[in-house]
Amino acid sequence: MSAAEQKSETKPPPPQHVAVIMDGNGRWAKLRGLPRAAGHQAGAEALRRTLRACIELGIGYLTVFAFSSENWKRPEAEVDDLMGLLRFYLKKEISHLKGRGIHLGFLGDRTGLAPDILEIMAHAERETADGKALNVTVALNYGGRDEIIRAVRTLAKECCEGQLSPEAIDEEILAARLDTAGIPDPDLIVRTSGEQRLSNFLSWQSAYSEMVFIPVLWPDFGRADMEAAIDEYQQRDRRYGAVAVS
């Protein structure tokens, strides 16, 4: 057996779930003297590449941070551009996603979104419900703390109505009320653009996630960058608080 074959045999499996903070669209556009909307459009192309790479690399779940609950503070014109791009992308890509076996879902507070966007999201979820090749979740109008607060309110209501005892609440019960119920916690969180923070993304679910920060701006992100992040992840010793076994 060759050295390459031995290395392949001993290489850890890829992460089951990768989450990505897609950062750097605005800076990418500014460096090129383009409007920020052009950066967001280029970012959509990077997402297409990433979906394809995840399928080819054997990743089962991909969660992407598309629009945070704090992003409403951005200039109105930019928010309008982002929502317009979302409408366009979902309408244009739904048949492609379905054809590639991609199941599409969403995280976040839907009450803050326009009715037509909610309809498009619901249609996308229905059309891709049978997808098995890759589970893609888009975090939209999402904040990690907001998600936890909404889950706690649900639990409080259940307790007040006598459906649940406060003493019965544990991690599993709380997790079941989060937007990510049924989705495994991310093994690997990747953030592009060189920033090194989570920015209120998957606050509960990231407790034991490995994190990789990449200096590449999101519109330039490609398969090679995903492979590099996975390679780094595979070199980590994930102990979940336990002592390493020599």
C-alpha cells in the first residue's frame, strides 16, 4: 500500500455539519469600486460553489448565516437589495436545488419578514422536502440570543399551561424548542474575511464546535478554501471536556 493510500485510510471523516458565516461581501465590492449589491451578488455565486463542494466532499448538513436580526440596522437600500436578491435566488434556484437533491430549510424569526418572502420560503421547503444529498439551512432574520429567548418563552408558556414541569427542563428539552430542532450541532464553523467572532450565530449549538477563520472574502470562497478548513478540522482533537487518550 502506498503512503498516499495509507494516509487516505487513516484520515478522519469530514464533519457531518458545517456552518458558515459568509462575511466580506461589502469589502469585496469596495475593493473593486463596485456597489455593495454587487458584492452580495458575487456572494450568491460563492454559495452555489459551496453547495456543490459540500456534496462532493460528503458533508451532510450546511448552515449559512445570510441575514442577522441586527442587519436591519444597515442602510435601507442595502437591506432592500439583500431581500431582492433573496427573492431572486430562491425563485431561480429552486429547481436546481431540487434536481441536485438538496433539502432547503430556514432558521430565524419569520415574523419580521415580508409576506411574499415567507411564501417563497414555504414553497422552497415544500419543493425540496425529499432532498437527501445535502441539508442546507439558511439563517434569515436570525440571532442566536433571540433564538434562545424565543425557545425560553415557549417553555415558559408550556409550564404555565401545565404541559411541562420546570424541573423537567434540561438541555435536550430546550434544544427541541430551538429553530435547529432535528439538526445536529455544527462540528465546524467557518468564518470568512478574517474576522474572528461568532457575531451571535448559533450561540447554543456552537458549544463544542471547532472554529476556523479564513482571511478570504466570501465572494472569493471556493472548494479549495472549504477543503483547507476541513483539513484543519480533521487535525483537531475533539474531547468535549474529557482528557485526551494517548
